[in-house]
Amino acid sequence: MKEITQKVQHMFAELGDSQYGGEAVSQLEHALQCAQLATDEGVSAELIVASLLHDIGHLLHALPDDAPEIGIDDMHENLAKEFLDRYFNEAVTEPIHLHVNAKRYLCNREAGYQALLSEPSLISLALQGGPMTEEECLIFEQNPHFHASIQLRKYDDAAKISGLQVLPLEHYLDLIENTSL
């Protein structure tokens, strides 16, 4: 078993039961729901792994669960990318790194999107810079991982259903191994 697979298993075993930022699900439930949505859509193995690991940065810092509520942006997308760059190529790490900016982008570009965000997501949006400007949107659209980050963001937004039955973490371990460097 590769080092990254062991680390992911350990992190979710140790910290996966922690609350997912004021939502009705745990970190692990959220990750598994995101991966399930990606799997159900038949996207690439890399995007499935990115969906599973997109919020792993929340498990890498020692900030309290309510950090956003007390005005702290944990920069989890940067922590995740820094950690995962050692194990995966950009097809996995860049959508993860960009999923916060994808939320900011969609708030500008998709009518009604911001109104659908949960209260915790709105709080973090304010800390993350709010909706993108027109200029920021045009630049973001040029990123080669733009479409994957938008897909990941939509899974992220939908993966907050308490008690939803999904495939277990063990289902994704081979996929993690096969997509890692």
C-alpha cells in the first residue's frame, strides 16, 4: 500500500468524524458524498479522487471547527494542494486548489447560485474574497482546470446530506493508489 493511501486512511480515521464546517455532516461523510457524486457522473478517476480529497486541508490544520464563524479563513485549498502535490499530478491537485475560487466564480456567473449556498458556505465566501469581479472571472475561465474545478464545486455544494448512504472509503483506496505518482 502506498504512503498516500495510508495517510488518507489515517487522517479520516482520526479526524473524519469532526464536523464539516457547521454543516449536518462530518468531514468523512462530506468527502464520501462528493466522491459518490463524481463516481455517479462517470468522471475521470482523477476528478473522483479530487472530489474525495478536496477538503483534506481542513484536516491538516489545528484551527477550531468554528474558525470561519470567528473570522478565520483556514486556506484549506492551499494546505490541501501543498500536501497533495507530493502524491498526485495536477489533474487531482488543481481542481482541489481551485474549488474555492470556483465558488466565487459561480456567485458572479450563475444566477441564483449564491442564494443556494448554505449559511456556513456564505460565511466562508465572505472570508475568501466574496464573488469574483468580472476581470477575475475572465482570468479564471482561462485556467486549464477551470471545468474540473466547477464540477468539483458543484459536488461540494451538494454533498451535505445527513445520513446519505454512500460507498465506504475502502472503495476508493485502489483509485487513490492508481492515480498517485
